[in-house]
Amino acid sequence: MKTNNQNDYLTREKILLLLSDDEVASVATAETAAELSVGDEFIDLNKLDLGVQRGPGSKTPMGHVLPKRSVQIGTWSKIVAQLPNHSAL
């Protein structure tokens, strides 16, 4: 495994471990949505280097998206701190 890929994997795992059971359920529900609403903040778990993005994502598969609205604000802050560029909108 390349170092960057390994680092991305570890970061995704750290992010997912921050979620409570209720937040995991909320994220799972969001994955079934067709798309994000205009202006919805999200991170693409497969492209963490892009940081926080706003919807609708350009062809971002919903199964890779972690919408801000699916987690509590404190959790979102912890997630953003894990991102490679620590970028927040």
C-alpha cells in the first residue's frame, strides 16, 4: 500500500470512529439520498484532500459522502480537524 493511500485510509478510519451510533445511522440514511442540496457541506471520504465541500458535489457518489447535517456540530469540528488541510468553509 502506498504511503498516501495508507494515510488516507487511516484518516478515514479515525473520522468514522468519531461518529456516535446515532450519527452512523444518520450518515447511513444520507447515503440513500439521490444528491446533496445546494450549499450542503460535506466531505468526500475518498477524496479527503479536497477538504470540506459544498453540495451538490460534482458527481460525488453519495456512498462516499459524509454530510455535515448528519453529525453534531462538535463531531463535525473533530472531523474537520482530522482532514489533511484542515479546511472548513
